[in-house]
Amino acid sequence: MPILDWKQSYLQMCGGSAVQRRRPVIGITGNYDNATCTLAEGYYQSVLQAGGLPFIIPPFEQTDNLKDVLDRIDGLIFSGGGDINPLLLNEQPVKELHSVCHVRDVQELLLARLAADRQIPMLGICKGIQIISTALGGELYQDIYTQMQEGTRIKHSQELDRKYPSHTVNIVAGSILHTLFRAETIAVNSFHHQAVKTPPPGFRVSAMSEDGVVEAIESSEYKSVIGVQWHPECLEESPASNGDRSTPLFRWLIGEAASFREAKRIHRRVISLDSHCDTPMFFHKNIDFASRDPQILVDLHKMTEGKLDATIMVAYLEQKERDEEALLAATAKANRILTQIEEMAARNCTLLDIAYTPADIARLKRDGKKAIMLGIENGYAVGKDIANVEHFRRRGVVYMTLCHNGDNDLCDSAKGNGEHGGVSSFGAEVIKEMNRTGMMVDLSHAAESSFYDALEISRTPIVCSHSSAWALCNHPRNLTDDQLKALARKGGVAQVTLYHGFLRTEGTATVMDAVEHLNHFVNVMGIDHVGIGTDFDGDGGVPGCASASELINFTRHLLRERYSESDIQKIWGGNFMRVMEMVQNV
């Protein structure tokens, strides 16, 4: 099927290009007292005034229903209320504990975890900041007056009318909160005696009161989560607030929710393909691919949460000895891993299937299934028998990475000794056979000499399934601008990887570094030659995009960078599948 046919067919299935923009839907957790769900007017009025549609979530504990709710909202507010039941935090209650609502606490702690898994923008207010923090691994003071040992506490539970502020908080420079309020100190209202003790992993304190009590936290991983200890929905209507003391928080949430909604819309319409993951390396640990397995970064739940339609799972082979026995063992291992992938797919056949062509991926998405493609990482798997190329292609392998970290019989590696001076004579025959059988040539990990040799030998465009830009991170494994230009001239594609060591030479890489590498690829090669190959479960994953569940964050960053839907379609697999189809048709 021609490439335009399957793409157009899928877009028609999604309803064409005309999409009505609607206000983002914001779920707000309701309070619960005497079998009655209540919510103060300020919450939903603030959402309406900021441009969102409020949706009240009553307390209930059914997990499946909570998931259905989360599928229907674009943002989430955890409202204020009583104390958190310390037993749910594996603590005994202190005598200063006030009233708790067990049903609400159980629901909201679970809701926060599920929403975080789905990357839903969240705002926690008063008790809400404590719910977000403790649900995601932070610690709580049950009572700040008795459990905080240093200094004297200011009054944190005012008797003043809620619309008036009673004390000030200091905002951390460089925080999202500082950007929103454009001030170092603001006055807030206060109604609490519990507070965040330590924020959860991936969060930072963004505001504190004069006595050291945490007044706000936010994600430090470029995610849309903020919690504040005060009640902005009350201050918003206060004449004393000058009309601009709390509205920034609600405008921020609605803006983030609108971005999340748009990213979800785009993912419904385009096919998202991750061109490289190493998840089969964990199959020996008895993982359950159908569950949200903490041992792996790619599973069905995480693919669904991150809106990932397809991934290419590779049979990875470490480069070892090259005697006859070792080569036969390498070939056997590659076959064994491919069988394990097929068996995993068979066990979950109602939810996913093996895809062999771009048309297969489109069909599976229409059917509501995930797609798994097969790849081989390291031409070591071929051994010295060129017949293995056709054998692996008949098994459904769509690409083979010519080498890994070490020279093999096909070519020199970026981390090798330059044994062949590029592609060997046998490697040249293997490339030609890959062309003949319709298998893509992958040059990630290859030495620069091997790269240029393969580019000249191959009759079809080549790919780099998980690479990054040498100009931004001068790792020998990365691609120089000259390589990128040469690759584009030959019609190939380079897929930005999320492996930290290929994104930064110093410091901790984040999703922003990956976006910068992608931008560089686009600037050098053009939008038609780039994509994403995460290297998840092969040490890939960075803060802000640490697993398949967080891939929708990458799409949101692409939107912030002003990429169009057409651009995003190309980045999220369209370019890679174009090359795949060209290679397979030849």
C-alpha cells in the first residue's frame, strides 16, 4: 500500500482536519461530610473565569471509574479539606490530629498517582498540596506546631475572613511560581496545621513562609504540577488582592490543560512510533507486559498513558568473541530473543500484535491495539553466514544496527579500534542483502568511516534509530552536522535518543536537552529527516521523559516549540515509516 494511502486512510478515520477547539475540562475533587459531597464556589468560579470547564469529582474508591474520569479531563485540582489519615501514610496519629475523611483520602491519594502516571496537569490547594506530595513519595508534618522543632511558628490558621491575606510567603527565584507572580514575596491566606515536610522525588520547594513552613512545591522535571498551601480561590475575589494575587495559578492550570488536551488530540490523529527500545533485555525477570510493571519503562499501561502507538523492540547482542562457536551462539541468541517478543505478543494478542509494515501499524491503531516491531541491535547476529540476513528478514525484522560497542565482522564501531577502516567487504555484502530483502540499515553506534561507507554502498536510505547531535554533545557515538547533511541528502532519517550520555557531556540531561537535539537535527537536516528513538530499557530515559508513560510530555514540548501537527506527525514516526516503506518496496 503506498505511504499516502495508509496515512490518508488513518486521518479519514480520525475525522479529517477540522477539529473544534473546546475549553479544557478541569476535574475538582469534592469535599465529603455527612454523606454529602460539597465544593466551595470559589473553585469552580475560578476555573470558569480562567477559561476552563469545571467538573466535580465526588469521593469514591472504584479504580476503574477513576481511570474513566481521568480519560475525560484535561486538568485536575485537589481542593482543600481536613487532615490526611496518617494510617494511609504508614504513620500513627499524633494527638493534635484533626478530623479526617478516610474515603476521600483513599480516593485522592490514588487519583494523584493515576493522574501523575498520565501526565495530567495538576494544581493542589491547601490539603491538595499535601495529597500530591504524599501520594508521590513526599513526607508530611501531621502538626507543624509540635513536629517542626526549629524556630517559632507564625499563625497558619487565620481567623480573618478568607478573602484577606494574613501572612507572606517568599517565592524561590527561577521557579514556575516566580514566573507566574513576578514577585519574590506575596501575601496569602492560611488555614492549616499540616504541611509538606519534604517534597517527593522530582519536585522542589518553590515558596516558604518566614518560619520555614513549605508553602508551595512544583515539578522539577518540566511537568505541569504545582501545589500551594494557601487558598487562591478565595483571594481571587478579594478587593485587597488588587485582582491579581491568585488568578495566575488558575490561568496557568488552564493553559497547561489546554496544551495537554491538544497533545491528546494530536496523538489520536497521528501514529506515534518509538524506533528503539531494549525491553526484551528484561524478559528473563518474568515481567508482565500487560500490567504497569515497575521493572520496565515500556509496557502496555505506559504505552497507553503516554499515547505511544508502536515501538520497535530490538534483540540486543553484546559484542563478544568472533570465533565460530561465539558467532553461532550470537545468531541463536538473536533468534531466541525474537521468539520471546513474539511469545509476549501472543500472550497479549487482544491488546497488541506484531507489525511488519507501516500499514500494519495503522491497521492496529484503528483496531485499538498497540504495535510491536522487531529489530536487531548488532550485526554480530549475522555471524559469517549472509543467509542469516534473509532469515531474520523473513522473521519480520525491520532493521538491523550494523554494530554496537565494538568492531565486528561487518564494520567498525564508534567505540572500536578501527579494524576495517569502515565497512568490511563482508559488511558491504550484508548491506546489499539487506537492501534486497527489504531490511533497513541502521548506523547508530557505527564509526564515522562506517557511516560514510554504508551511505555509499546502500541503494536505499539508511536510518540512525537512536542517535543525537555531536555539535551539542561531542560523544563519538553522536552524529556530526556533516553526517546529518549527508544522511538527509540520501533520504535517510536520524532519531533523537533519550540516553543521558548522548545528550549532555556534563550535568544531568533532561527532556529539554532532547528537544534541543531534535531542534538541531531539524535545523541541519530539515523536518523530513528526524524522529525519536528513546532507547528505553537500554538506559534511555531522562527527567521529564523517563518512560513510555511520559512521551506525551515530549509532544507538549514540541507544541511549545511551535511545531505544527504535520511536523509532529513526521517526527513521531512518519519520516521513519516513509523510509521503512521505501526500503520494503525495493
